[in-house]
Amino acid sequence: MIHIRSCRGLEELEACVQLQVDVWGYADGDVIPRRVFLVAQKIGGQVLGAFDTAKAGAARQGDAASMVGFALALPGVKTSSGQPVSYLHSHMLAVREGYRDTGIGRRLKLAQREDALERGIARMEWTFDPLEIKNAHLNLHRLGAIVRRYEPNFYGSSSSRLQGGLPTDRLVAEWWMDAPRVHSRLRPQTAEMPNEAVQGEAEQGATVEVEVPAAISQWKADAGTRDQAAAVQTRNREQLQQAFAQGLAIVDYRLDADGSGRFVLAPWSEP
């Protein structure tokens, strides 16, 4: 059984540090240190852990040895209509290999949402790689986030093996956690809506679609095909930035039968 809760004590925070290395293969310069996790907890952020209670420490509902995932969020402030508005920036979410594709990532996001709403925080943001199909589908289709910003090479060079040496381009997800569109996506009967059912915003105007090929992860991982991945990244960057400049937002993500993904862009207004 997987139990999700706030991390406790320095050992569990250190386990978050090690999990970064295990998941992304980060070098020391890219690893978020334990003290940042500690500070995040102290200043109103979130450090949530996913624990396999069948492993060591099950009697205590999880400890550092049984951690299989975590989510880190930092508090932020934006200005809206001249007034400061608090939000959370979810900087990092990791799930250990062997536990992926089991819903743990989604459960961690929902735990973040529950905690935030209990504290009166209705907005969360995070960045994600536009070439990662599974992440995009989770963020946009299943959670109901939208995107209006593209950040080229956001983090600079990265030691992560998942980046494949490409620029660290990122989309900025905006999760309006108490909005009707999010409630509809999270209801059990609509958690897996058919791809044809692009509702709400997409029905109010013409849509634009931008494709990510199913083979993109393989192309990134293989030096012989990395140029193909780079070409897709460049093409999609230009198309998405142009659409954002025209006032469109990414409002959904479709999965094709061949495993490729498609960003769906349409007019969108803040709740």
C-alpha cells in the first residue's frame, strides 16, 4: 500500500535528495540539497512523500527506507489587479522506477491540491518538458492544468540523462485548483475522458494542435537520432510560442493510437 503524507525529519528529507539522483541521474550541481527541502517546509511550501508501507517502517506508515516518490513545492507571490496573490510553485516530483505508471504521480499532485486548498491557496504552477508525453497527458488532460508560457532552455544545461543533452525547454503549467474545469477532470466518471471530448474552452473557438512523436524519448536517448529530437523541439517551440503570442492557451492533450501526443490550443480565460 502506498501512503502519502508530509515528510518528517531529516532522514526523510535526505531520502528526497537521493531519489533525485536515482530518478534523473543528476550530478551534484543539479541536486536540490536537504536544506532547501527543510526551508520549503518552514516557509509555507510542501514536501510530500509517497511511502510503500509494505517495506521497512510499515508500522510507522512510512520512513526514509520506504520512500518511493516525493513532491516539492515552494511558496510564491504574484500580482493580480494590483494585489498580491499567493500561489505554490511545484518545483519537483519524482517517482522511483518500478512504481511508475501506477498513479503515484497523480496522487502526489492531488495531495498537493488538497493541502493548498485547505490553506486558501487556489493556484499552483510548475514547469514540465514539452517532449515528455506521459507528463503532458497527466498535467493537461487528467489534472486540468493549462499553459500560456514557453520558457526556452529554462534551467540551462542539465546533467539529467532524461534530457538527452537537449536545451531544457519548459512549459509553465497553471493549475487553477478550484476551477470548474479542474473539478470536472477530477471526478471519477470523467477521469479518463475520451480524446474526442475537448470540452469548454476548445468549443469556443478554432483549435490548434501541435504533435509530439511517439518515438521522441528514444530519439533523445540515442546519440544517432538526437538531431531528430532537436528538430521536433525547435519546431514545436516555434509553433507553441506563436500560438501563445496570438492569445491561445494549451487546454488539453490528446493521445493518438500510435502513442504520439498532441497539444490542443484554444482561447481561454482565467477563472
